[in-house]
Amino acid sequence: MARKYSKKASAKVERAMKKRNAGTLKSGGSGKKVTSRKQAIAIGLSEARRAGKQVPRRRSAQRSKRARRKSA
């Protein structure tokens, strides 16, 4: 079975995590320091997508909201 994420995409996420651990990762919109692990991963994947690497599409907000409502 093929990889879901390319190796280069994994490298982007790894780089974002290292920057977060060093305390130098900033969010795009506000420029505030990122402390959340999930947010760091999201930034890495977003950069990989922008660079054209193999990364699955983002889930739409509508779909995730429906899933949350179903589990509650």
C-alpha cells in the first residue's frame, strides 16, 4: 500500500516540531508563539501542501462538526 504522506512532508512536520520545541515557531495569522503540538503538526502539513508534497486534503469544517455531533 502506498504511503499516505510523502517523506518530504514528514520532514516538514519534523522541522515544525523542532522549531516548536525550541520556542521559535510562530503562527501565520497573529505571529504568536505556537505551544500546541497539534498546531505545530498542522503548520508542518500546511507548508508541505503549499510545497506540493503528497499530503491528503484537509477535512472540511462541516464534516468534522458533523462527526463531533454524532459522537456526543
